[in-house]
Amino acid sequence: MASEGLNKSAILLMALGENEAAEVFKYLGPREVQKIGSAMAALKSVSRDEIKTVISEFCAKTEEQSPLSVASNDYIRNVLKKALGDDKSAALIDRILQGGDTSGIEGLKWMSSSAVAELIKNEHPQIIATILVHLEREQASEILSEFTDRTRNDVLLRIATLDGIQPAALQELNDVLTALLAGNKNIKNVPMGGVRTAAEILNFMPGTQESSVIEGVKEFDAELAQKIVDEMFVWENVLDLDDRGIQMLLKEVQSEALILALKGSSDALREKIFNNMSQRAGEMLREDLEAKGMVRVSEVESQQKEILKIVRRLADEGQIVIGGSGEEGYV
């Protein structure tokens, strides 16, 4: 979720009121709650115009809301408690407002990636791999980024070759997996890891780390490395989206972000983007792209990764099809 989107979400939830905001939080995952909650805590004051803009954009019904002074820790505590309950919200409230930590697999989902990395960095790579496959792919990627190249490559290779979690392996994790085992007695039958999981985690990693990991896997097993690459959805794969998919994506991406992402892109991909915009919008984008000065490769790759997150979200929601043109999906 982009920074601008987080701020808008925070303002909207602040404007809605505690009960309504709590209802919204019930439908969010740990990562979303943590990000939006932190954004809410960071807000200081919001003007009437800002509120009106956000409400209009999200089609809300708070036109008569007065300017907010929202640096209220009590408000955030009440919203999270109503949404998650006292027990589940306590750890998150500590993290957002006081910097507290949690433990256990479920607890790891509510912690910062750097904190999780620090907690598990000295574990055996196989145990780290087993833990990471239970986390959201973005968080797992961020945690891997905290490790050394050697550990990162070793763990990713183990994730890619993991085809299930055996009871003995779960027993070895002991307290680390206690919370997870308590909530799912049949976890031994749940497929975890594998090539797809490894690819999904790599999709969130910075380009240089991504390349390093793939090369590391290739040294061990070139065929396995190719399978992982084949499962990944990288920037140039945007070219494989059908016109409908491109148009839906463009609605979600700010022009400045698109300009940065298109720097260094192939002519074919640029033309695909231009052809799915109005003539005027396309011409303006071309001009802005030509006027854009030199930018760091890392900045371009970072922005491309952010847009790819949007692609995957739209795909998960069934709004677009990736892994092919997707033309057969619509009649």
C-alpha cells in the first residue's frame, strides 16, 4: 500500500468514528492493520479540505465533519480493541504506540520485519524457512532482506524445495509454532513452501537481492532456478496483460509513479501503456517521460515493485488475469 494511500486511509478512518473504523479493521489482515494503525498514530492534524477530498474520493458520507485534531492514542486503542478484542489488540497497540514486541508465529505477523529478522536470524535455515512460509509474502521478503546474502540464498532455496511440513519439523520449532499448532491440528496436511511460494516472496524483494538469490539457487540447481523465474511476475510481464487489465491498472497508479517505473522499460511496454490511454493523456505521459532526468536504477526498480503489488492485488481480487494475455477470460 503506497504512502499516499495509507495517509488517506488513516484520515478516512479517523473521520468515520470509532465504531465504524473498528468494523473496517475487522476485514483487514495483520499487515494492513499495522500499516494503517501506524499511519493513524503519525497524523497530527487534518484540515477540512483534506477531509473533504478524502471523503469524496472514497464516496463516504461525512460532509459535515469538522476539522480533526487526531493525535489521540485513546482513539486508536479503542478502535483496535473493538475491532480485534483485548487480547489480540494488546500487542499491536504496544507496537504502534509504545514499540512493544510479540512472540509466536501469529505474533510474528504483527511485528516489524526487522524485529522478526532479529528474533530468528540465529535459527537453522530450515527452521527460518518453515517460519517464513507461514507469513505473508511481503513480510517474508522484507525479513529475508535483513539477512546476509548467504543466509538469504540458503533460506530461499529451502523454501523452494519445501513440499510440506512434517510433524517432526513442527515439533522441532516448539514454542515458535505453539500458537499456530493450537489453531490448526491438521497443519501437517497443509502444503507449504514450494516453487510458487519462493517466487511470490522474490517478487517483493529489491532487484539486486532478487538477482543474487536466483543466482545462488542456480548454482545449486539450474532447473529449479528456472522454475522459480517462470513462476515470478516481473515488470516486463506487464506487457502480457490484456488491454482491459492495463486500463484497470492505470486507474490505480499515480502518473508520477508511472513515469518513474517506465524509465528503462522496453519500447514495447511503453507503447502498450500509451495505447491504453487517451490520446491526450498518452502525449502528456510521453512528454513527461522525455523531460524526466536521470534517476537511480534502485528508484526505478522500487517503483516498479510497488506497481507490481497493485497488479497482484487486482489479480487476487479476480479483476485482472496475469500469467498470460487473459483474453479467454472474458466474453
